[in-house]
Amino acid sequence: MNSQEICNALVGSAAKLEDAWMVKLLTSFFIAAIYNLHVQMLLAFASLVFVDLFTKWLALSKMQLEVDGNKHNLWQAFKNIPRARKEGYITSDQMKNRFVGKMFLYIFLVLCAGMVDLMLMNVGRPGFIIGVVVGYLSITEFLSIVENLQDAGVEEAIKLKEIIDKRGR
């Protein structure tokens, strides 16, 4: 094979990569999510942060319903979210700043914990910091979700928060 044939083969391969690039990108993402622990953790953190923000929206929507003197339950608070956004109770800054900021902070903290664990393992000690950091961040997100649901008037969340408070003492 001469250099011209090699060059043509490389150009042909590059052109084929451009075909259906979105499908290839999504497929590789899902394969990585299935087999890579780090991607799974990132998706789990992103899901927790998103649920936290959504439950915060429910709580703010319920607050707007209470201010207006309207009947409210969880379903009413859910249906009222667009109106609460329109009236300024819920702002896009919450999603943009809280979600993106939290994700960058979480990734940064886990990376730093990984460096500490690497240093510990290099001196013959077991690494444990990543577990502590991931556990702490996960628990605080979960508690925030429970508190938001409590603020949204979910009775089960109120009871769950009481149990968590008793166990935490």
C-alpha cells in the first residue's frame, strides 16, 4: 500500500465518522454509562441535583399558591409551576446557577478526593476519601430533596425528616 492509498483510506474513514455522528455520540455515551463507574456517578449526581431543583420548584409553587390564598396539594403545586415561574417565584437562575454550579463543585470535589486517595495508596494506605466525599454529597442532596418535599406539603416527607433527625442525633 503506497502513501496515496493510506491517505485516501484515512480521509474515507474520517468522512464515515461524520455520518450519523449524533447516533454514534449517543451510543457511545450510553455504552460508557453502562460500563463506566465514573459516568454512572456523574449521572447519579446530576439526577439528584435535578430532583432537588424540581422539588424546590414544587415548594416555591406551593408558597405562591399560599400567598394567593388558593387551595393547594402536591398536584396543584405541580400544575402551578408555570404560573409561579411567570410571576417570578421560580427563576431560571436557579437552574442555571444551582445546577451547573453544583455539578462543577461536585466534580471538582470528587477529583480532589481521588487525588488524595491516589496519594494515600501510593504510601501504602487504603483510599477512603472518595467514599466519604461521595457519601456526604449524596446525603446532603437527599436531605435537601426531603426538606423541599416537606416545604411542598408532602406529609410522608415530614415524617421521613423526623425519622432522619432522630437517627442523626
